[in-house]
Amino acid sequence: MTKEQFKQLFLNLTEYTTPFGEESKLEKYLPSGYKKDPVGNYYYQIGNSETLFTTHLDTFSTEYEKINQIIDEDDPYKIKTDESTILGGDNKLGCTILIGMIENNIPGTYYFFQGEESGMVGA
């Protein structure tokens, strides 16, 4: 994944807030081959590794709404919002990193939890 592809994936993942229950809207950005556990979390197993990598797909929000992303003119890799919504960067950056690792076939078990921000399902 190039630096530009990484940035675009992050922008795609942070285009909308993702409250608990809306995580499936992000499936189109996950690499193919994911599986789902009994409570709906997405996971991948690559190779024979005891390493577990985790992130979560939801954001701390109650509404699925468009995020007004602002890209810094001086630093095109500095992304924020207009402050009318959250960016969700804590988990969406983790998702971007893990997707890049999966695409590079780095051994491990990868989990993308749902409901972590709500305390409903997640880790």
C-alpha cells in the first residue's frame, strides 16, 4: 500500500461516523476473505502466529452522519474535521494500519471489533 493509498483508505473509513450497529457499512473497505465470529466481529488469520492485532470499527457517536474532513494545506497528511462531528481517528487509523498489514500478508490474527465504543459487543 502506497502512502497515498493509505491516506485514501483512512479518508474512506472516516467519511462517516460509525455508531454501533452501522459497522457493516465498512465491509467494502475490508480486504476480501474476512470471517465473522458468533457476535459479528470481523477477523482474519494469516499464517501460524500467536500474535493478535485488534481495532474497532465503531465510533463514539449515536448517528450515522457525514464527516466534513479538512485536510491541512501545509501538511496533506494532517486530517481533522470542522468540529461539528468527530473524526473517529483512534480506531479508523488502527483499521487502516491493520488492513495494510493484512494486504502485506503479515502473520497474525486480526480482529475488527464492533460495539467497542458502546460497550455492547467488542473486546
